[in-house]
Amino acid sequence: MNRNWLYVLVGGLVEVFWVSGLKHASTAAEWALTAAAIAASFWLIIRASSRLPVGTVYAVFTGLGTAGSAVAEVWFFGEPFRLSKMLLTAVLLAGIIGLKLLTDQPAGEGGRS
């Protein structure tokens, strides 16, 4: 995995923290951590977008954040487990993996011939 994809992965994971912070923060310290996580995740995505296709980076970033937030809500915040929600999250992750695999192909492969 190259460094730019690592930026996307870490940025997507940090997004889970700030999204949860937006919902659950109640003290000044929690809000400060939420703001720091927002800044960090966007800095990582901006770095990755300088070398990778912006549309793919954004799709992977938001997809990881969405999937991670759905799982975190169940594991850490007591939201009821819904199989349908987790199956749809798995479909989302499959699409993210597909985008990453297609983006890593050299020019001329995987496209129209």
C-alpha cells in the first residue's frame, strides 16, 4: 500500500471519531478533540488527493467513515444491531475495495479498449 492510500485509510478512520464526536461530545475538551479530528482527517485527505484521483479518494474516505460510524454506533454507543444495515455496509465496503483495486491499475488497464 502506498503512502497516499495510507492517508486515505487513516483519514477515514479518524472521520469515525469526529462523526461520533459531533453526536456525543458534551464538554469543551470533547469538542476540542472533535475539531482536532476534523482538521486531521481533512489534512490527510487533501494530502492523498494531491496524488490520487479526487473522486476515488472522496468516495473511499466517506465510505470508510460511513461504515466505521455504523459499526462504532453498535459497538460503543448501544445502537441496536440490524442485519440489513450491516449487510448494506458490507456492500459499501465491497464497492470501496473495488474502487481502490481499479485505481491501482496502470493506465490502459481496466478501462475501455
